[in-house]
Amino acid sequence: MQIGIDSFVATDANPTTGVEPKPAQRVADLLQEIETADRAGLDVFGIGEHHRPEYLDSSPALLLAAAAARTERIRLSSAVTVLSAADPVRVFQQYATLDLLSQGRAEMVVGRGSFIEAFPLFGLELEDYDSLFAEKLDLLLALRQREHVTWSGRHRPALSGQGVYPRPLQDPLPVWLGVGGTPESFVRAGSLGLPLMIAIIGGQPHRFKPLVDLYRQAGAAAGHSPEALKVGLHCLGYAAPSDQQAADEFFPGYARAFTKIGKERGWPPTTRAQFEALLEPQGALHVGSPQTVAEKVLRTSEALGGIDRFSFQMSVAALSHSQLIQAIELLGKEVAPRIREEID
């Protein structure tokens, strides 16, 4: 199982110290965090895409390119690219260039996004939410398959055999499909034979088992090998020396972030009791000591019939840079080895 980290490059003030990182410093800290993950032996680092004031990840390919020059082995991925609001030609060119810069370490996780700011920002209509994604995914996959593409659709000008450059080092350039809880998305990923990245931010992970089964069934029906049908998880998590320290450090920023999002979506404020429930063995939060976190990742994997990648999302909790560095080192040097030893 690959173990990684996803970041939204959040800039909210630390709830304990009140210190709000300056954008330039936060980006510098991000690059050090990726370097640390590389040295600690983690497998992948992903950067999300948002167009909101509290995140600095509106140009993930650019941030990943900077990281490529400072790392040696870690894979560099989006988490996710909001393909519905992007031009697939430019997206392909950006990640093909990243692949060359990184000597074959680039990946994409593409999805529709969980926020809607990108749609009005780029002049798109929300009612086209799904058709935009389906059409642009079709074009992106055509672009990675061949150099010259003839293609037409409803939302973008047609291509009539133009070449798209550069070509990546990897053939094909890895593209994962990022999904939430929509059955149609799982079927689409399986039918296309694309690896699946599931965002689980609440509830109980085992409830996704029927959807994972649906993905694997759709993939098999389409003739794809089991090896091609990889499953990854993007989950909120954090490691500290003890369970209590991890919970106490993670909760304040987590509660503030989800209470803020909740106001936009009609959810009630986040409470400590709700947080503690999600720390239980079946809950979605993978927060605790290295042993606790490793055991929970293994339990989650077993509940879903086995997974191929687990990515920790820590940045939404407004942790300090030093806390993130410590957590990254614990994940790389203690959590990942325990998981790999158990699986191997």
C-alpha cells in the first residue's frame, strides 16, 4: 500500500497561537513539507485545487513543479484537478511537463470538485456540472493516448488532428478518478479502467464497500484486469506521539474549518463529541499515535476489500508548520513501515 499526504495549502490562523501564515511563507513551508515527505519515505504528495481565500492551491501544477526540483523519489499528484472548470489540453500539457521535470513522477487525480467557486470564475454554468466533466475527461484520456487528436464536444472547440506537446515520460501518464459518494462516478471509473481515489471526510469508511464493489464489478465487466482497478483513499488524518496529543492538536482547526463549511451547506457546528465519535475504530478520522493510525488504516483497508493508496489530509486543521513536519516524519518513519510490514 502506498502512503501519502494531500494538502490544500491552507492559510487559516493556528487556533492555539493565533498566528496566520503569510502566503509566501506558507508556500515555502509547503515545499519543505514535501521535501520532508520525500526523505521520510512516503510514496506520494498531492496538492488540491481550490479558488477560495483560505487556500493557496489554485495552481497545483506550478507548486508541484517547484517540488519536483527539490525531491528525488516521491510521486507528485494533484488532489484533485477540477477538470470540469479546466481546459484538458492545458491540463495535459502542464502535467506532461511536470512529468518531464520530475523524471516520471507526475500523476493526476481528476474530479468535479467539492466547491463551486471555479464555475462562475471561469464562466461556466453549474447545470452543466456533470456533462462538463464527462466531456473533458473523454478529451483528456484521448490526449494521453495519442499525440494527434481529432475530437469534438459541446463545451470546447473541436480538435482536428492537432498535435499536443510535450509528451510525458510515462506512457500513459497516470490519471486517477476522484469521487465522493455518487454510484455513477464509481461505475464510470470502473468502466474506463481508471484507478479510483475516494474522498472520505466523515461517517464510517466501511459504508463505501458497496460502491467499491460496484467499481470493481464495472471494471471487470468492461474487461479491465484487477491490477488496473486500484483503489485509493483521501482521508482526514494526523499523527502525533500520543492519541491524546494528536486529538487535542487536530480538533481546534478541524472544528473551525468544518463549522465554516457547515454554515455554507446547512450543517450544524462541529462539536468535540462528534469529533471523538469519528476517532472510534469505525470512524473516518485517522488521528492518533503512529500505532493507532497504522492499525486504523489497515482496518479501513480490510473493510473495503483492500486498498492500494492512503493519503492523509492534514492541512485543513490549521496546524503549525512544525506540527506538520513532525506528523510527516511519523507517518513516513513509523506509520508507513508498520502498514507495509503487516501487508507484506
